[in-house]
Amino acid sequence: MGDDSTAPVRTRVRWGLTFPIALVLILLNAFWVIRAERVGSGPFFSTISLFANGLFLLSIVLLLNWPLRRFAPKLALSQGELLLIYAMVSVGGALAGQDMCSALLPLLAHPYQFDNATNNWLERFGQFLPKAVMVGDTPTEKEALKLFYQGHSTLYTPEHLNAWQTPVLLWTGFVAVLFWTMLCLSVLMRQGWQDRERLPFPVIELPIQLTEQKKDTLWTNKLFWIGFGLVACIEVLNGLASLYPQLPTVNLQHTDVAGTGVFATSPWNAAGFTCYSFYPFAVGLGYLLPLDLIFSCWFFYLFWKAQLILSRLMAWDVTPDFPFVREQAFGGYIALLVFLLWNGRSYFAQMWKRIWKEASDLDDSQEALSYRQALVGFLIGFLVMVGFFAWMGLSPLVSFAAFFIYIALALAVGRIRAELGPPVHDLHFSGPDHILTRSFGTPAFSGQDLTILTFFYWFNRAYRSHPMPFAIEGLKAAKDVKMSQKVMFWGLVLAGAFGAFAALWAYLHLSYDFGASGKMRGGQGFSAEGYNRLNGWMTQPQAPNGIANGAMVVGFVFCALLMIARIKFPWWPFHPIGYAISGSWSMNLVWMPLLFAWILKGLILRYGGVRMYRQAMPFFLGLILGQCLVGSFWHLIGWALDIQPYSFWGG
């Protein structure tokens, strides 16, 4: 798409119609996500880049919009309005995901509920807990917690509402500021990534094509319906087989081979959790990626497994966590960020001139905010986050360092999605809390600091449902359909604030119904991980881990060398982003579909060229939508029948 940043905005957006629809869907979607991921056993919508339930809700809106377009076009939603709704719902879904707000509430109550004479948690670190943002410190709150964990009750009693209202409002405000900060950062990056570097933003491609309103669209393409129908039929069969076990199935899900066959013997058992799978949606997403990245994802996945096996063979794994895959991947992420900043130095120089009202090549008149406003908004948001954790008791310097690392990782995740759009990007256990204590050792921090660092755990345990990419993808979609950046921006601001509140409400509602220690799953376990780690920090102080720090340096240097080689040699097949993301847990689930996508795309490009690649794309988009729609539908069926539904994705 050409650079038309000064072109007039042509797509209409009716705030009074679009925002209410989006807010209702955000509320329903938050309930749906937590119902699927916390009460049920999947599908785990928020652990993949393209949310299946978001596509499902978009398709429902499109279905309802179709007769309006035909019989009452003035009432029908435009493409810009549809994409605004989709973007807002996606942000709400990310915040409700199991690596964001649904991991928060149990963290606020866990030590008060599970302290006992064996662990002595409250005696050890109770005086450091930020009681103003937690629940359980008073007898009334303790009583409210009993039913929160037991269930068979209701949130809607004065005692329960009073116990939770202050923490919920405070944390809603924090999440809103967190997302505001990332939105301002997205405004600063959008023009450089989209208009200057022309990054493809693969994850938003399907929603854009689904909402097109010209004569020949994806919906009229035969190959699209062939791909959609093929996967839909398989998933209908699999769903029926979950209800009627006598029916055959076509297993598309991952199967763990750890502990079986050769993987039951040393050194091969060092590979750990290792899967094969056939997820069609991952094949479809893989087809949208550059060929070198698809190759690098599955190649470096096997590369990481080889490191683990070699470490067992050479007995290097007597050192705990060796070969420090997480730390190597973290170093790779930081290398990507450094190269991003270096390669964009001319863009940032022009932006700086624009901020100070000097002559500049950049025009920010069509952006959601001027660059000066975006920079000020970012700095204010960053300082508010630092101040919030300092108010909770974290040393200001540690708080600053922790959020600096978080923003750096958020920017790297956003860049990865914008440039390459992989199906997964989790980076488990690599957040600021982990990196700081590994790098400097736990004795470098006070008991107060270690306790408050634990409150980074809920939004840094993994980055599977990170909201940053959805912010910049929304702004990109607005530019593509010539929609006002300001409307998209403020819609996303509203989605961030309301989405956080909706997620916390939905979790509380379901917890008092099913019990956080009953049918609810995951959240309590995540909290136990965080507080057990804190207990370990205090009872068994850990010195700075020199080997782990060295692994970060190795990851940084290796990823940097890959980037240099990619620039120097056009034929170079190894992509640095593949190295950075393939050591993650989720890559276990999709490496084989990406291998299939690499083979298919490579053959198509070799024997049919770019023309055949474009002609075949609707088929692969059909694979994505077919599995996402039918998989989401089966969850709703299981929910309605009050049974464990078929789950197409077990991430």
C-alpha cells in the first residue's frame, strides 16, 4: 500500500453505535474466555496470536450485518466500524486471557488463604504484602475468601463486594494505564513500521479480508470455501465423537511423546515435553509468514531440543536449568530490540525533530496523537506504573528497572507480531522479576522488594496474550481502511479500561459460582508458583547466576550474528526471530504445522511463483477460519449442555 498518510479519511465510524456493540461483546467475551480457560479445559483462546473466539464474534457480527447491507445500507456497519469492534474485542480478550487479568485475582488472595504452620508465609513475608491492593487481611475479608475458593455462592452480597471493590478498582486503573502506555508507544511506532518499513502485520490480514465490502471478496472465493469446508468437516466429526465416542476421529491436536520409545531413555529424555501435531489454523498462519521465518521456527525448535539432549549426554545439566534456554531467548529478544532501535535511528531522529517542532520528514497530523502528545502520554503512563509499584513498597529504582525491562519486551513482542506474526510467542518465565533476581541475585534485594516483585508475576509469567500487538495492529487496520486513527485509538483506550474491569468481574463471578479451588483451574496454580518462588527467595537466597547471565549474552550475540548474516547474505536461511521465539513452551505445539506450512509454501513458490502463492492464500485463510469457527462453536455447545466440550486447541 502506498504512503498516503495525508489522504482524507473516508471510512465513517458512528461512535454511538460501534462503541456500545463493542462494549457488550467485550463483556460477553471476557466471560467466555475465562469460562473456557479457567472453568473448563480449553480451548485456550488467548494463548495463540489470532484469537479464535474473536474471529467467531466477528463472523457473527458480519452475519447480522449482511441483511442490513442489502436491505438497509445506511444502518449497516462499515468496514472501519467492523474492524474497530474486532480490535476492541481482541484487546478485551487479551486482558481476560490466562496470562493477564485472570492470573491476577488469585495472586491477591493466595497467601491469606493458604498460609499455614508448615509454610509460615505470613510470618515470613506477611509484613511486606501491600494490603491495600489485596484481599484477606481482615476477618471480614477472610470470610469472603472462603466462598471465593469454595464456590456455590455469589459475588453479589455486600460483604463480598466490599471485600473486592478497592483492589478491583485499583488494579483496573493499573491495567488501563499499562495499556495506555503501550498504545502511546504504538502511535510512535506505527508510521515507521507500517508506512516506511512496510511490515506485513500478518495476524490482522484475515480480519481485514473478512470485513471487505467490495464485490469480489474472500467470501466469494472457491478456494477459501474448500479450505474452510475441509477443516470444518473434520472438526464437526471430532466434536460429535466427543459426544458419541463410537464415532471415528481425525486427531489434529498435539500428542506428547516424552517418556515413550526412545524418549524414555537417556539422553533423549532430556528433551522433555515434545509433541507432534496437525493444527490446520497453524498451517494457515504459517503460510502467511516469510519462508525463512517458518523454516527458522521449526529448525531452532529442534536446535533447542538438541541443546538439552547434548547437555544430558555431556552431564552439563548437573547445573540446574542448563543450558538456560529462557535466558538465551531473552538475550535474543533484547538483540532484536537493539537492532530495531539502531535500524530505525533515522526515523527516530525525524520524530524527535517533529516533537520539538523542527523541520521534519514526518507528518503526524493524521496520527491518533501528535508525537509530542504520544511521548508525553507514554512517559506519564510509565511513571504512573513505576509510582504504583513504589507505592506498594517496591524501591523506586527497582520499580523503574523492572518496568523498563517490561516495556522493552513489550516493544519486542509488538515488533515480532508486526513483522512476522508467528502463531505463538510466550517467552515463559522471562519477565523482569525473573531477570533481575537471576542477574543480581536475591540478596541484592530487600524482603520488601522481593515480595512486591512477585506482583509482576501475573502479567509476566508468559506473554501469550500480551496486549501490545493488538494495539498496533488496530492502528494498522485503521490506516488500511482509511479510518480515523483517533477513533481507533480512543476506542482501544476504552477497550483497555473496560476490558480490564470486565475480566476481573467475570473471574470473580465465576469463582464465587464454581470455586477458585473447585472447578476453576490455572489461576490458583499460577499464584502458588509465584509465592513458592518468593518463599524460596527468602529461605534459600540465590547469588547472581553467572552462567545464566552468560547465557543471556550468548543469546544476544548469537541473535545479533544471525541478523548481520541475514543483512549480508540474501540467501541466508536462518531468521533471528525464529531463534528468539522457538525456545518457548508453545512452540512445542505448532512446530510441526509450521514445518508443513514451510514445505507447502516452498513448493508453491518454487513451481508457481508469487502469483500462485497469492491465488492459493484464500485456501489457507479458510483453514484458519474453519478451525476457529467450528472449534469455538463446539465450546458453546458444551457450555450449553453443561458438559466438557471438545477443545480444538489445548495450549
